[in-house]
Amino acid sequence: MLVTAKEMLIKARDGKYAVGQFNINNLEWTKAVLLTAQELNSPVILGVSEGAGKYMCGYRTVVGMVNGMLKELNITIPVALHLDHGSFEGAKACINAGFSSIMFDGSHYPIAENIAKTTALVNTCDILGISLEAEVGSIGGEEDGVIGMGECADPTECKMIADLGVTMLAAGIGNIHGKYPANWKGLSFETLAAVKEKVGDMPLVLHGGTGIPADMIKKAISLGVAKINVNTECQLSFAAATRKYIEEGKDNQGKGYDPRKLLAPGFEAIKATVKEKMELFGSVNKA
């Protein structure tokens, strides 16, 4: 059964570890993430971007697939199904479809509009027992076709959003979606500490977890980050394993073209990446 992300993030914040949000793109992805989390006894958040939701035939399809897997695979660890970088309309659609957690990204609106739209969702999510993530200061890189540089959030604006009663807050600290460029300056821990000081106990979210050095990840967790998002890294490892299988001509051997065989190396690669991240984040045996 799906749960809200609230309890798992409060436990993570207090225990000084982070829960990974792993974005899912299809059946293989979802199955790989769930099985790895179960094997490692780790709580997990399944992230779905609006683009991925559309690709998987809509949010109801995603909810049906995830709920079916939880039963069929006997998943007993806490699992939240979370809309990633949702629009206001997308957030409403996911609430109706049965998601247990929502991110409304109002970071590109003027702060007053971000506050107004977030407030409307706080009340709904509160009544329905759904966790809500908000964002201040846009995250750089490419997210569903939108490209931007990593911004640093204004700590005062972070407090204004946190005070609305959201469950968790994503604050831009120079982080980027996708691969980090060679001239990346690193995370702004100064911004993170300033945000933490303003928002107190609010669990913080780090987007763009792919390619951030391990020491920076650990430092971010020590400064209040309780949720870290990973997407690109799983895509890269899946692609590399699939490429290797085809380049070695295995799809031409016997029934190697069967999608169950063709996608198996990529599936195992996702599992290995998720395991590595869960160990780094410290969420193993925290279910």
C-alpha cells in the first residue's frame, strides 16, 4: 500500500540520512527500484515527471501498475508515489489518480503566485493525507525540455513557503538536472545553511542527485537534506548496459531479441545504481 512521504522524511531528517527519490519511466524501472528497496530494507519514493506520466499512458496507469507490483512482489517497505516538478493542473490530476505525494513546482512564478497556488494545494493535501513538496529557486539543467542554470534560492522566500505547511521544501543551491558541466561550481552550502536556519525542522530536498560527489551528498544530508532525487544516473546505466548487449550481438543469438532478454541487463544496471545510491544516502535497513 502506498504511503505519504511525510513519516519517512521526518525519520530521515532525525536519523541524519536521506531517502532516495528514483524517477520511474516504465515497468522495468519501477520493478527494479521496488525490488532493490525491498532487498535493502530501505524506504523509497517513486518519482514521476509529467512527461513520464504521459509516456506511461497517464497517471491512472502508473498508479495501477505500482499498486499491482506492491501486491505481486510482496513489497513491505514504505513506498511513496510522487509527482515530480508538477504544474498546478498536474498536481490536481495526480491527487485524483491516487498518488500519495505531490510536488508542485511554482519556482518560475513570482513568489506571491507561488504562495497562492501552494496554499491551495496545502489544504487539499492536508485533508487527503498526501505529502506536498514545494520549490523555491529553480533547479538548473534540463527538465522535460526546459533548460536553465542552477539558481540559489532566497532563504526568506523559502521561509514564506515553508510556513504554509508543506511537508518538504526543494531549495535551489546551484544544483542541476542531468549531467553536470565541467565548469560547475559545486553546491552552495552557504545557501543551504541559510535556508536551514530559516525553515528549522522542515525536511529539505536535493534535486539533481546525479553526479554530485559523495562528500557533497554527505555534507548536504548533515545540513538537513532528507530527500535526494536521482533520475539521469539510472538512465545512463540502463543505456550503457543495453548498448553493450546489442554491440556484443546478443540480440542475434537464439531468442536474444525477446524484450525480456533484451532489457534484462539494463534492468540489472538500474538495480545496481539504486543500491549504490541507497548505500550512499544511508537509507539501507531504515524501512
